[in-house]
Amino acid sequence: MQNRKLKIGIVVGEVSGDTLGAKLIRRFREQGIDAEFEGIGGPQMIAEGFKSYYPMDILSVMGIVEVLKDIKKLFAVRDGLVEIWSKNPVDVFVGIDAPDFNLRLSKSLKQKQLPIKTVQYVSPSVWAWRQGRVHGIKASIDLVLCLFPFEKAFFKKWDVPAAFVGHPLASQLPLANPIADAKEELDLNPDQQHIALLPGSRRGEIERLGPLVLDAAQIVMQKHPEYVFLIPAINDARKQQIQALLDKYPADLKAKVQLLENTDSESKIGRQVMNASNIVALASGTATLEAMLLHRPMVTFYQLNWLTYHVVKFLIKIPYYSLPNIIAGKKVIQELIQKDATPEKLADEIEKLMNVETAQIQAMQHITMHKQLLSGNSEDPVQAILSLLEKA
């Protein structure tokens, strides 16, 4: 299999997937494996020579109602990729996260009986909710690459081939992480106290959650004017969107908010902002894991369309929404979800984290979980994919 150039299809739907995809491409090359990569990728993957047939943002939709609005477009993208790979098949398709789209694409490839192995990199949260999906995964996915050891154990129960490959950020981000260095990297005043506000990287998230974080910031500012708020923007479009929201607020708040736009292909401005902040308030999602691995005190929040939320709440099988709490098996960070995600409650939780002892306790819990993720016996994702292809 390695005597000829491999053709690998990859599809990602957001920045975190783009980061994983770029790392995977580099790992193939570092191991001397001749391969070409195509599908749907972001700027990081494209910088590695990836051929993207569609813009990554086309898949950046969340929630039942939100997806229904774009369903025709999503079907057209799926069918377009199936047509491309029917004419010129890839050896393996790797769907990175974006499970609602990627699992359907894998199913379509299987239904066409194409000679394409299918891999899902980042396990869908079947252990958390909609566990019935595991049957569809078993039918359409040849291998699941899991970021956490408990996920591999779950799939083993259902006889689904899975490999624990570890989370790349656990080894990439250091256990020793001085905040002064992070502030210097962004050219911030090292003596200034900063609060990171991350309403999300998608347009719809900023529409829903941007006013929440800015209203909370206004409340915090009234009692603690010594703090400065940092908001990251992954691109110019998101920066303009956030700026348009901020322009509706009083001048005293605008003077306390700094918008920092991403300036490199790795789209790491969110991580940099969290790392340089004394407190982090962020939308629930993969960024909560980054904040945990940076050991920063945080509170998380989220709001969905009311119909989406009630469907999700009915199907969910675990007591927590955020990865730090799920990994710990207990509440280590506060979650403000749906009706609890109010400016007043968010401001209150931010204020609690200003207490040095409270912040230190949470940071130590983060370090403990970081060490746990480093201690597991993980497999190399490239070798796991190659082993799958050798079975063909």
C-alpha cells in the first residue's frame, strides 16, 4: 500500500477540525508517506497543500433548526463529494468531527459500494446522547479514532473498531504555562488583569451569544473597572460582526474591550486570548478543552434555538455538557446552559473566579486532568489508518 501514492479524503467543518486535519497531514509527511489530500478543509490544511472542493464555512452550522435551513445546500455538498470520489476514489475517507455531515457522507460512500475505507476522527458524542447512532456508525465506519480513552472503551462494548489516539493538544500544550509569557506574546500589559470572552467562532453563535457576553461585561465593568476584556475573532468577517455588536454599547465599555483578529494560518487567536487571560468565559464546545489544557479558570455557557435545546435535553445521557466536567466525571467548571445563560449569572460566575483561592483550585484540577490525558497509552493515528488500509 505504501509503494504508491495514497489518496486521502478529509472533511472538516470548523477551526478545531482544520487544526487536527493539518496535524494529520503533517504526520503523514513526517513518516515519509507519499500521499495527496483532498475534500473540504480550512486555511491550515490548505497551507499544507490540501485541495478543498468547498469552503469549510459551508459546514459551520449547528442545531436542528439551523441545519434544516441549510439542508439542501448540505445535501448538495455531500452529493458533490460522492460524485467526485465515485469517478476518482480516494483510498480512505477521514471525517474529522462534524459527525452529522461526515457520518452521512460515509454512509453514502458505503451505499455506492466504493472501494473507500471510512474513518471518523473525533468520536461522535454517542456516549453522551443519541446512543442509538452507534448502530449507524458500526455500519458505515471502518475505524473510529478517539481522543479520549473512555470513548474507545465505549465502542469496544458495541464491537466497533476504535483506536485511542489521544488529543494532540494534551501533548502540544505544556504543563508549565506562565501567564506573563502569554500576555507578552499578544503585546499586552503584564500587570493588567484580562477577561477572555469567547461567544464562539460561527456567525450564528456570535448572533446569539455576543450580546450575552457584552451585557455580562458591562455588569462586571461597573464593579471591577480594573479589568480589560479580550474578544478573539478568527477572521475579518467575524471581527466586523463583533464590532457591529459592540458599537451598540456605551463608550465606557467599548474602551474596555479589545478585539484581536487572527493573523496566521493556524487560527489560534482564541487559544492565545484564553492563555493571556486571568479568567475565561466561553461558549461550550471544544474550546473548553483548550482552556482546561491552558489551566485557566473558566465558566462556560451556551444557548440553542429553543426547539433544538428541548430535543437535545430529551436525548442526552450524561449530566454535563462541557468536556472538562465530562472528563472529570464531576463539576469542576460552572455551566450556564439555556435559561441559566443570563448576563447576570455569567457576570456573577466571572466575579467568583476573581477570588484567588477559587481560581487556583480550578487551575489545579485542570492540571490534574491534563496529566491524566498525557498518561494514557495512545496509538499513532497515521499507523492506525495504514493498518486499516492494509486489511483491504
